[in-house]
Amino acid sequence: MTLKIVADLAVCRGTACCMMESPDLCDVDEGAGKVILLVDEITDERRAEAEAAVRACPVKALALRDG
């Protein structure tokens, strides 16, 4: 099953916790102070990494959804 990682940019505060946890999936636009998702679809092999990024966000701006 493929999942999508989604970001609520209205909630994101640019803390970079997701980037520190999963640098291959997330980055932060320093100018905007918001997350940049580097990967749209999350395969089963990357699910644990994506779940870690979602958990790391202190404001819950990231979520996994069925793709």
C-alpha cells in the first residue's frame, strides 16, 4: 500500500524536527520557514521513516494519508 505524506503549511512553524528525523523526506524552506516535502508517495519500505517524521513534528503539521 502506498501512502502520501501531507503538510499543513498553515500549522507548520519550521522547527525542522521532521527534517532532523527524516532528512530524505523533509527539508525546510528557510525563507518561508515552512516544511518542504521531498517525497510525495511513501512506499512500504519508507513507512517507518515517514511515521518518525510525522511523530517528530511538535505542532502536528504532518500526516500520512492513504495514497
